[in-house]
Amino acid sequence: MHEFDWSSIPGSLPFLWQGMLVSLKITGVAVVFGIVWGTVLAMARLSSIKPLAWLAAGYVNLFRAVPLVMVLLWFFLIVPQLLESLLGMPAGTDMRMSSAITGFALFEAAYYSEIIRAGIQSVSKGQMAAASALGMSYGQSMRLVVLPQAFRNMVPLLLTQGIILFQDTSLVYVSALADFFGAAYKVGDRDGRLVEMLLFAGAVYFVLCFVASQLVRHYQKKLKTA
Amino acid sequence: MAYNWDWGVFLQPTASGDDTYLGWMIYGFKMTIGLSLAAWVLALLIGALVGVLRTVPNKWLSGIATAWVELFRNIPLLVQLFLWYFVLPELLPESLGNAYKQSNPVVQQFLAALLCLALFTSARVAEQVRSGIHSLPPGQKNAGLAMGFTLPQTYRFVLLPMAFRIVVPPLTSEFLNIFKNSAVCSTIGLLELAAQGRQLVDYTAQPYESFIAVTLAYLIINVVVMFGMRWVEARVRVPGYIGGK
């Protein structure tokens, strides 16, 4: 049986905290970018301009068919090289962080766009017609009438997707970025205490995600009764 | 940009000489398919059981089932995989742990990956099964009980035959997910599709061909599964029921 030794955790807390900040930073950027770009994609997909709708559908379906690991590997191994040769940047410019975040955000935007599309479609057609009847342009009725209602309905789903996204950030491990999980793994590997560090990392993720999902559920109930 | 495209790279013999790079890709493809299908079967069995338990009146049983779902849904897949692969063998009784550690590394990787994907997915399947059962009108359960069925009989003859048919369309996306999630298993050294793609980048100077091939392979899996499930969905559709169209 394994002899537990948790002593490497207290000393490594500052390092782990740095990792957690990286995880949260990636999550934050990807959520904001994902929602903005996802909204654009959703509107393009519902647009009456056919080529635009096809392009958006192609983008969403492509990213939803490919594993996140593959997307991250593309953005970790291939895209930096491509950019270096295209833009003539000096070799060895460290773009891992920005490249990983970009790949991540582009990937998550595809999932966000599906949530947002469903949200826009859940707003009854009469709202759009009424806005047009009042003389609003398409952009005005989208911005002032449809989207505010759509987003209000979507908030719980968007938050849940945010929790999934936070869990997904652990996959930047493949790009050798020291996020929270990467940091925990490094410490465990260094001290020969992998078992303890992995259990600790699992517990931290569990507590954070469980509490967050309970809060979302609570909020959802409040939204329903309101 | 000066890049020498060379799709012939797949036909070249590998560094060790006993296979071609195409052979590596095919090995990885088979590994992805085999792992995902095996995990899917396990996930369906466990998920169906846990999903049913979540709806039973017994507080203990439904509590355990809820804990199961929350546990596997709130820990990232990668962390779960590492826990199965690195931590579990250390926590097993010594003789069992040592036997595991001395077995073929590929077997170790495959077992850990299988366990991880199956349990991770089972929690998601359980949620779908639960919502399938909850979507049935409560009158069905009451009618079953009023006819003198016991609770297990009501489940067996009234609720589950409907619920399992209703739950098929939402399970399609979980089935697609399990193939995509299997790519995570490349991190413990299991040579499935994504890992082979990465290996090719290291061994050949043709990263684009390799990554494009792997990405296409995932797209093909996706399309095949989608059409397959559409066929299944059409067969099990409940006529006249919501979602049955």
C-alpha cells in the first residue's frame, strides 16, 4: 500500500497559485472571446445571405468534429511556425501562450455559437416582426430587441459551458504550458509525489467546479421563479 | 513560404523499418476506434444503471448515483485519466499493483484509458437516461403501480422501454464525444490517432500532411457515427411522441 506524504503541497502553493492564475486567465479570455465570436457566428448562421451561413456552419461543424487536443496541437506545433515564416518573426519567439489561448478560444467559440443560435431562435418571431414594424433596422432590432432577450435565457447555459471550458483548460498540458494541472504535475514529478499531487489537483478541480455548478443551478431556479 | 508538400511520406518505411508511416496511422485509427467502442459499451451499461438509480425513491441509492454523476462530471477528463493511470496502481494492494505495473505497457495504457473514458462518459449517459425517465408523464408510473406492478416491474415493463427509446437522439452527441475524448489518451502514451499524428511530426519533416490526415480521420469518424446514429434514431423513434416527429 502507498505511504502518503502530503508535505510537498504547502511549499509549492505559490507555484500552484501561479498555475491557477494561468488557468483562470485562459478561461476568462476564452469565455469572452468565445461569446463575442460565437454571437457573430450564430448571427452569420441564421443570416439570409447563404454563403455567409454556409461558412459559419462549416466553421462550427469543423471545430465540433475535431478533438480539442488536436486543435491545441495544431496551434502549438503548426501555427507558430506558419506565423514565423509568414510574418518573418525571429525564430523561437515564444508564442505558446498566445497561440494556445487563440486555439482554445476559436474552438470554444464553435460551442458557444450553438448555444447562442438556440437562444436567438428561442425568441419568438413576433419580436423581430414587431421591431421591424416599429421601423428598426435589422441591426437595431437584433441589438435592442432580440439579443437582450436571447442572452437572458442563455445565461445558465453559457455559465455551464464556462465550467466545462475551465475543465478543458487542463488540456493545454499538451502544449507544455504551466496551467494549474501542469504545475501540480511538475511539482509531483519533481518530488516523486505524483500520487498526492494528482489527488490534490483532482480535489481542487472538483471543489471549484462543483460549487460553481451548484451556484448556476441555484441561479437557474431563481430565474425560473422570477 | 517554402514548404515541400510530399503526400508520399505516408508510404515511406518508418525509422525502425518494419512498417510504413501509413501503417502507423492505421494502427492509431484502429486504436481510437477500438478504445472508443469498448468504452462506449461500458459507459452505456453503467450509465443506464446509474441513471435509473437516480430516479428511484430510495434516498441512499439515488444519493450514491447523484454522487457518482457529480464526481465524474466535475473533474477534468485529463485529471481523471492521470488518476487512473498513475495513482490507482499505487493504491491497489501491493501484489495486484505490482502485477499491473509489470504487465505490458500498452495493456496498462489501454486499461487506464478504457476505465477513464467509460466512467467519464457513464456520468453523462446517466444524466440523459435520468432526463429521459423524467420526461415521461408521471401518470405512467402511477398507472403501472395501480395495475399491481411492483416498482421494479414498473421500471422493467412500463418506464424503461419508453425511456431508452426517447434517450437515443441525445446519446448521439455523447457517442461522438467519446471518439473526440479518446484523443486525450495520447497524453499517457497510448498510440491512438492523435499520438501517431504527433509522432509523425517528430519522425518526418512533414507536419502538415500528418496533421491534415489525422484531422480528416476524425472528420470521417464523425460523419460515419452521425449517419449511423441517424439510422438508429429512425429505427427506434416512438411514433407520435415529442421528439419523434
